[in-house]
Amino acid sequence: MKSSIVLSASLATIAVVVGAVLTISLKGQSSVKDPRQERFTPRKDIVDEGPARFVFMGNTPVADTSNATEAPTGFDDLTNGFADQGPAFDTINEDNVVPLRSFNDSRFVFEEVETKEDGLGPTYNAQSCRECHQNVVTGGASQVAEHRTGHTFGSEFFEAPGGSLIQSRATYPDIVEHVNKEDPVRTFRISTNTLGEGFVECIANSTLIAIRDGQPDTMRGTALKVAVLEGDGSARIGRFGWKSQHGSLLSFASDAYLNEMGITSPLFPDENTSSGVFVGFGSGYDPLPEPEDDGTGPSAFANFIRSTKAPARGPITADVIVGEQLFTQVGCAICHVASITTARPGRIINGGAFVVPQALGNKVIHPYSDFLLHNVGTGDGIPFMPTAEFANTAKQIRTAPLWGLRTRNRLMHDGLSFTKEEAIQRHLGQAKDVKQAFNALTQAERAQVMAFLDSL
């Protein structure tokens, strides 16, 4: 329906409220836990999802590939087998799409442009999942970055009014969010690749914990226990997002639907504010009551991602083979783990909400990541959640998966490194010794490492 809304909130009122919220925050009195933070807190510990499929031999990580098969790869818009391919993509339209019927149907929903009549906004970053995830095919990464900000008071982090995420767009000019000068913690987080993430979802908790436990003390990652919002309250080891803030693709997709497109759904039913000011249904800015989506959208997004193939490798030359050996030798592979095996089919994961299917189970993937948080000197200053318990995560960032690396020309979490060499030289903290070992290689050896990275 077309909106004929009469704006009910004045800019002056917004300014007063924002000022009040900011004043409270700056005094360090805004640490009352937000209801959304409560929902991100698991009610139970992690549960058994099967045995670890991973060991370390010395400092060399080795996946348990017994009886496993390689996950399918490719940039070809074809299903990995989780969902049927479905009707020809170019025959699907708004009138005949059936969101959960097939890979192509779910891809159509993933690419669909949202409008205010669909629930877009009032504050948002993008109109479609594809805007942030399309390179080389739908589901890949992109150059799009979101903006986060806040400030510290003593040793505690305080988000900007309305949350650390500053949405860059709005449906009305007077509710566009802006950064407060009092919030000096500022960062970009560039869009991540989602191709092959269905396999990542099917990695057992025990496997990620085994990877962590096998790492040297000085390089050991943090395995966050996060809530699976559609689950039974039990925790899961996080793996999605730059802070590993989600453990399931449905939680991840529902979060993005709200925070990137401003569309509420059952797992995220509360509308975002504009710098702390209510702009949801009834404010005059939002024409639709919450939730604006019945859950079909996020489910289609998740099913599309679960059906995508993992990123394919480029040509494997002699230099590429030697380059990977050097990559492992200097210690890069301790965090950028080359091979991981998913849980076996039939295992119950995601707090009881998902069963590992044949298409995703017992598959060997090559993500070149441990999906853990590390302090490598590039932490963005924003913790997983703004509570004392997670203060250490402000300096940490998830190990960037390197599969699909050759499709990216903006690197690191903020997209502010433009060559692989620049990205390597930014590594400090837990990665300092590894960087020094890389720098000690001969020029020819470093070129071989670059050849390897160019094959990913």
C-alpha cells in the first residue's frame, strides 16, 4: 500500500531526545542491559553436535577427512544440493515466486528490492541482500561497508544512541542518522562473503573448540558462546559476522534484515530507532506494524545461503603449491585454517532447530579461517556486546576467511587495505611473530605466497 503519512515528530523533539540520551551515555549511566542484549544471552551451555573433526600435529592444523567428500565449489549460481535448483531463474517474478520452494526461488527473494510498502526503513543501509553480497555471483562479498561508532567511559564501551550501527539511509530526511562528535570510536565493517556458509553452519561446536585448543597460547582464539535465536536457548560457538556474533544462518539473516534493511521479523520484532528516537509504527514514519515480515524472508535468505557452493579456487601452479607450504610454515595457517570437515548428516545443531543434511554433512571445506576472534592489532574498538563480560572483544576481530580472496580488492574488516601486502603488514598483536616470519622470507618466497593467495 502507498503511504500518506503525516509526520508527527518534529526535528526539534528529536534533537532534545537525542541530547538527553547522549548525556546519559556520556555520564556512563547507560549500562542497563538492553532487551536485545538479553536475547543475545544464551540460557543454556553449548550442546553436543558430534565429535571434533580436527586435530593439531605440532602447530599444523589437520582436518579429519575420514570418509568425507569435498564440498562442491563454483561461481555458477547452481545449488550445492541442499535445495532443488527449481524453475529457470529468469522465469521467476513477484507473482509466481514461492520463497522456500527452490534455490532459484530463494535467490529471487535474496535479490528482491524492498520498498517502504514492504517495511523498508525507516533507517536502513540497503534495499536488498544482493546490494551487499554480489561478487562474482549473488552471495559473494562486495565493497559495501557499514558504519559503527560509540565511545568508552573508563574501561566500558557505550554504543551511540540507538546502537553502534549507524544506518546510512532513511525514508525521511529528518531521521537520517549522524555520528556524534562525542563518539570517537568509529569503524567500517565491510560486507562478508556468504557463499558456502551453509557448510560453515554445519561445523560442530567441538571442531571449532578443538581448533582453538590446539593453537599456541600466544595465538589462541576466542570461541564466543552465542545465542541461537530460533533454538532452545542453548549456546553455540559463533561463526558469522566480523565479531562471530551469530551461530546460525537464520539468526544472521534475521539480524541483517532488520539492521541493514530495517525490516522486522519474528526473531527481530522491534524496529530500530533513529539515533535513539522511536520511529517505528505509530510514530508517523513507519506505515507497517511489527513484525513486518512473517519470517518467510529470513528463512528464504538462509535457505539460499545454505544452498550455495563454496568459492572455487583459481589455477593451481607449482608456485601456488610452494606458496601454500610457506604460508603454513610461517604460521599463517594456525588461524587461517585450510581445511575443516563438517558434522555428519543427521546431527542436530542450532539448539535443536536444524538437522545437518546430506548435502552439507561430512564435507571438507577450505575456508582458510578458524572462525574465532583474535587480537591482530586491527580490532575496531567495538565489543561483541557492550558489557564488561565482553570488553576484551573490542580489540578482536574474526579471522577473515580467505576463500574467494581473489574476488576482493578491499581487504581486512574495514576494507581499508588495498593490497595483500598491505593487509599482511597490518597484522600485529597475536599475529606479530607470524608477520615477522613472513617478512624474513626471501623476495622470491614472498612472491610464491602471493601466488598462493591469488589462487584463493
